Amino acid sequence: MDEITRTPHRRARDYRWDEVELRPYKEDARALFRDITRQLLFSDPELASELRYFEVAPEGFSTLERHAHMHAVLVLRGHGHCLIGNEVRRLSPHDLVTVPPWTWHQFRATTGEPLGFLCMVNAARDKPALPSDADLAALKAQPHIAAFLDGKPAD
Amino acid sequence: MDEITRTPHRRARDYRWDEVELRPYKEDARALFRDITRQLLFSDPELASELRYFEVAPEGFSTLERHAHMHAVLVLRGHGHCLIGNEVRRLSPHDLVTVPPWTWHQFRATTGEPLGFLCMVNAARDKPALPSDADLAALKAQPHIAAFLDGKPAD
């Protein structure tokens, strides 16, 4: 028999959930992320994936990173922008973002409101890789990416 | 190299998404489900799970079923009720529902508005089992479940 305790129903209130811990991120010295919190909504030995909720405060941003595993993202609240590879996109509630393997990505709360999104990810996955100085220079050589990373995306 | 085409950004509008097909369910002779649509938001060989969006029209309900695999549900819109095992719960936006293995479950739009929810599920999973007449009788022997299945949950 299964000995795991699973609460069948956890209520939501204002982007917090019963029994779900809020995990703040610290500031990062290289400013690779800022003002973002994480909540792990679903994680279970029987589930092949986890579902997390990230919330980026105004002017904040998620880690600029890439990895072998994919991200499947659904925006839950607010507007903002994201970088996926070489593309910068404006995000609205319920938009879907697919981050393919080994693709640089970042989410930014660029519109003065919090940007909150769900992220589905394989439970078994590799660690993210952070950009080297050379990677950052290559990204910033593209003006629309430089503007995004500077918090001033074009549209 | 990866040959899969993955659209990085798919826009949402009114609970429909770019490039996502709406799959209506037919009426079921035994009234095990009614007035529910399905949209497959994320499915990819690199993702261990799928993310689907189900929307139940007012008075409609999802299939009453159980299976070895789990469901991880987040309510995206509306209110309603669900059955999980022997528990009937009232649902509000962003509430989380965990359906453990082999647990009878159903979602109902009981409040005159659509009930829409995300459901994360393992990509590799078993087929749902439907209740036998004996299963249904056993469920209906519990008054709060009988009321739920009759579309009249207590709270």
C-alpha cells in the first residue's frame, strides 16, 4: 500500500497555496536573477514531472540559464517579457512558452506588475548552466537581446 | 540535432491557444461525462508529462474514472466541485487537486459558470477504468457522493 500522504485539495489565495512553502531567491552577484520566488505545487514519486509557480516582482527577472531539460511554461498572472534563444517575446496571462533543450531563457517583469508563471519540468533533470562572460557578450551583441537584458525590451 | 519544431511562444485568448486544437467530448450513454472539452497544451518527446486544459461547461462534468497514474490539477477558471475518493470539495480558481493512484474522481461545473482546469499527467500512463454498476452503487450509497453525482453537492 501507498504510505505517502497526499492532501487531495489545497486552496489558493492570492498566488499562495495551502501547505506550499514560499522559497525566495537571494540576490545574485552577477545579477543573473533578481526578485523572484518559487513555490513547488506538485512533486510526487508517482509524477514524472514537477509543477512549480514562479513569481517575478516588478523589475525582477529569472535566472538566465540553459540546460538539457525542457521547460513548459504557462503565464498565470501579469505581463512581461521572455527571452527564448534569440527571440524576445511579450507575455500576457495564459500564454504558453516552450523552452527547448540547451536554449538560453529568462523571464522579466517589465511592466510594473508581478509576472507569475507555472513551469512544468521533468522530475529527473540536469543542472542549469549559467552563461560565461563570452556567452553574455555573444547575447548582448544582438541589440534586441541587449535591450531585453537591460530591462528595456523593444515592444 | 533535434528536428522537432517547437513554437517558443503561443498566445492565449479566452482559454484558447495558438496552434492548440479544441477536442470536444461526445455525450456518453451512461452519463459518465458531459459537456467537456480538452486542449493539449504541452506534449513533447523530451517532456516526461503532458499538460492539458479541460473546460467543463455549466452543468457538465468530467469522466468518473480511476487509474494507476496520478493527476495534478490546478483550477484556471471558475468554481465547481470535485470528487476525490470519498471527498467532495468546492473548487475556486488556482486551487490544487491531487488525485492519487486508483482513486475515483470527477470534476463538475456546479455554479452556472465554466470550470476550467490544467491537468498534469505522466506521458506514459495506463488507461482509465470506468466504474462498474456495483462501483456506482457503492459510491451512491454515500449520501454526499450521491448528491455530488446528482449535480447537487452539499456546499
